[in-house]
Amino acid sequence: MRILALDTTTGSGSVALLENTRLLAEISAESALTHSARLLRAVDYLLKNNGLEIKDMDGFAVAAGPGSFTGIRIGLSTVKAFAFASRKPVAPVSSLAALALKLWETQGRLFCPFLDAKKGEVYAALFETQGKELKEVMKEGAYGPDGFLSRLPAHRVIHFIGNGVNVYRDKILAYLKDNARFSSRSLFIGHEVGLLGYDILKKGRGVSGEALEPLYYRKSQAEEKK
């Protein structure tokens, strides 16, 4: 199964091409301001270098959120166009789950994707490895950092990843002390979006481009002003 995967939810945007779970190629760029300008060029370059076209894809995977409202809209509108043109299914993937997958380790590990949502909030969740699955221990959502961190099991080691870590590092340490671990891995998740998307598509749970919805978890600034 050939899958084109996209992530534009944060400044760490990426596009990946997979054959089932095997990564064929990936392009990453660190700039949210240029997602709209670079995304189609990156897709075109990726496909041409592998002798493929959009019509050759069996499905698409996209990080549907949470993250930047503008970035999410860019990614979803692009994938919707691809899906409409090719009549192929789309797998909407959580950016938080994709970040947690980057830390995939042995049984019983706790992973906390932690994104800066601005306005004094974070997009966060807590995951644990169980068998070959990532189990959601604390539900994904938009939280006040204190409200979220105070609910974590402070007696256990928790691995954090995301652009909110540097913003709230001192606060994380205040709650978890020596049980806080901070990942140094990159925040590019195109490959992980593709892996999670493959699992969704393989199970027949993909959606049409028309049915694709964002994972915002809170109202946009424009909606709040209404």
C-alpha cells in the first residue's frame, strides 16, 4: 500500500512517502510560515524522485491536529484535493499520537506529547505502550498546563516531547522532579503520521476527502470573536 503522509500542524512540517510501513522518502522543513508555499513543491519533488504520481497512491494520511489552526487548514485542504482527484481514502491522524510514536520503546513506558497551544494552554495527552499498541491514558485535549500536569502520575517516569516542553520545562520539573524525561528527538512526524495512517487504512477506517475533519480541541480566535 503506497501512502502519502503530510504534517503541517506545527513549524516542524514534513511530507513522507511510505510503502506499507517502509519509509521510502521524507522531506522536512522548519517553518510554519512557508507550509503553504512549500507543501505542493515538496509533494511534487517527493513523487517525481520516486517515479510516482498522486494517482499511484493507495491512500493518504494527514495530521489533522491539534496544532496551528492555519497549518491544520493547509494540510487538510491539500489532502482533500488529492483525495477528491484520486478518489482514494484519507486517514486522519492525531499529531499528539504521532509524537508519542516517536518515543516508542518497551512495555510500560509513559509518553507525553506536549504542544504549546498559546494563550497559556497546551495540547497534550498521556500514552502508554501495551503490546503493539499505544494506549491513551489521559485524553487528548487543550489544557491549562497546571491542570494537566497535576493529574499526571508523578511517581512514574514520564517522557515528554513537543514544542511546549521548552516553554513549560520548569513547571514540568516542579510537578515531576526527577521523573521527568525530555526527548531530544526531532519533532518532524511525517513518517509517524504515515505509520499510524497505514494502520487506519489497512483496517478500512479511512474517510473520504469530503468527510475529513480537523482536530482543533478549542475554538479558533476568529470563532471566539463571534
